[in-house]
Amino acid sequence: MAARDILAVAAALFLVASLLRWGRDGRRLTPASRTWAIVGLLFGAVSAWLRWQGAG
């Protein structure tokens, strides 16, 4: 499995974790849910960049 695919799966998991945390916190954006979302977005961006570059 290529790194870009692993990062894409990890990004999806982090974003789901962010949504679960956001829901658990009464639909308020807390530092924890924001951190999960940022990590998910970073992993997604790196995965997209690797896919665009044809690397991974």
C-alpha cells in the first residue's frame, strides 16, 4: 500500500474523530476537536500532494 493511500485513510480517520469529538462536546468547537481536524486536513493535504506528484 502506497504512502499516499495510508495518509488518505489516516486523514479520514482523524476527520471522523474530529466530528465525534465535536458532537460529544455539544457541537462546540473545542481545542481537542480543532486539533483532530487540523491533523486530518494536514494528512489529507500531504496525501493529495503525493498523489498529484505521482509519488508514494
